[in-house]
Amino acid sequence: MHLLIQESPLQVLPSLAVQVGLNEAILLQQLHFRLLISTSVRDGHKWICKTYEEWKNEECPFWSVDTIKRAIRRLEKSGYILSTDSYNRMKMDKTKWYRINYEKLQLLMVQDAMPATAQLAEEEMQDAFSTEGNMPLTITKKNKGNKKYTVENDLDVVSVIDYLNTKANKQFRATSKATARLVRGRFSEGYTVADFKKVIDAKAEEWRDDPYWQKYLRPSTLFNATNFENYLEQSRELRGSEPLEYSPPEPFKLDYSKGEV
């Protein structure tokens, strides 16, 4: 008897479910997956076209059509899903086309992180201006051997912040208490320098040239625990949508020393 996963599971982030509701979060995730593989592009955006019955039969067979209708309508009303029937060939066809309003969803993520990161952002500003002469303040702490070390010697933290400054054209300091605490916090969860670089690359590419979003290219937004996981997953999805490079096979060679002919 198999009662555990034997087929592709539905996935949903608890943080998203808290914000929009569990049913709505599941629908958003399924719509996101379908949009990633959709080939229907209208007005510069990918769309999918489904009836409510198709949503039930193909995506959420465990719900009634009425449950699906209510969830979709709530997402439409809140602006997280955009829908239209104007792309249908026949005017009498009222089947809806759907896409996600990623800008609004991104804003929700940032706003959700703001209360938790407001103090960190303030500390970043304080540390940036806390100088003595032209030298930044040195942060020290004791290790198990009771020997002090400085943040400048924490090569991983320095590497991450230097990479962020280069990609985002910023001037954050690895000596900032708030910044160092965020980076070390993600390291303690098992993330690597390579993971930080993937997040920085993805968000710098998306936000660097945007006058509104470029201000969020900062440690308190990027390296917040919830945001970091979401941004890293986004970078993986973006890489997964890129075509694989073709590598030709190595030419076959005969080894005459072994008597091959």
C-alpha cells in the first residue's frame, strides 16, 4: 500500500500561503509552473488559457469547480492574477486567459520583509556613517580559542559583499554589523557563497536598471531569510528555462599500443 508521494507533488511556500491564503497560493504556484512552459505569448507576456473545469481536471482534481472559482476570483480582485477573454478567436468564447502580476507579487514579498528588516536597514545606515577619521569601525568577537578576529578576515562575508557592490554598483561594507549578521545567518543555514552570487545575479539583472526597484538591491532585502530562499529558487527556475548547451562527443581514438585495429 502506497500512501506517500508516488507522483509529482504540488508545492507551495508557507510564507505565500500566509499572505494570500492556502488555496490561492496553490493556484498561483500551478499557474507559475504552467507559465514557465507556456508558448502562448500575447502583448509581451506569457499566458495560459483554461476553463474552470480544466483547472479542476488538469490541475486541482481535489477541489470542486466552485472552490476554484472563488480562489481565482479572490486572486483577480487582489490583483495577483490578470485575466482576459480578449485573445479568443470568437467573441462568444468567454474562456479566460491568465497570467501572474509578478510586479505586485514582488511588491508583496518586499513589503512582507520590511517590518523584519527595517531595523537591519537602519543599522546598515548607521554603520555606513559610523567612522573615525577615514577608517571604518572594526567589529570583533571572540572564537572558541578566545582569540579576537575582525570581519575583514571573514573572507566569505567580504566576498559576498564585494560581489554585491560590483554587481549592483553599491558601497556596502562587510564591517556592518547588520550586514555581517545577515550573511552569516544564511551561511549557518547551509547556503554557500555560490548561492549568494546566484541571488545577487538574478536580482541585479532584474532590478539594477529600474529606478524604483534598484533601491532594494541591499543586504536587508536580498539576504533576509524568507527573501533569500525565494530569490534563490527564482534564480534556479530562470536557469532551468534556458536551453542546454550542446557539447559534441569526444572523437573515438584507437590505442595501437594495445593491439587495436
